[in-house]
Amino acid sequence: MNSLNIRKDDQVVVLSGKDKGAKGKVLSTIPSKGTVIVEKINLATRHTKPRKQGEAGGLIKMESPIRANKVMRICPKCDAPTRTAYAFDKEGKKTRVCKKCKENI
């Protein structure tokens, strides 16, 4: 299983593709495929039929997975796209650190 540097609820910016430059929050990650689902990014149209009485059918826009290497995490402190480094804190726990401002994420 692959490990991702991006986690759920991280703010990310898209580096390439049709949504280049767009920012959003990570809704979920799929480490086995190396993909993430980002809020309002890579929208796909899905045609749905009503399944229950009173339920509406039609076209629904939903997020599709995007490759994790096409997004970069935004540091909440310096508000800049940055790569994630890892460091150990005083208790010996491994934490994520911004490579630009050196603050804990």
C-alpha cells in the first residue's frame, strides 16, 4: 500500500490539468491508487435515474479522483503551496512540517 503526504481535510492547490490553480479541501484519499478527491475539483457529470418514488433523477455533478502528485498542500501558516517535511517533536512523535516557514502543520 502506498503512503500519501496529503491527508483528509488538507487544503490543496491543483498543479496541472483542467483545474490548474484551483484550491480546495481534500474530502478523501485513496492510498492504494495514489489518488485524492478534492472538493469542487475534477467534476464529472453522472446521469441518474430516480430509484424511489418522489426522488428526482437527472444530471448530478460529483467529484472524481485526481492523482495525488498533481496537487500540493497549502500551509495554513504561510498560506503558500509547500512540500511536506517530517520532524520529531519533544515527545518523540513524528509531525508534519512546512518546508518554507518551518511551522508544524
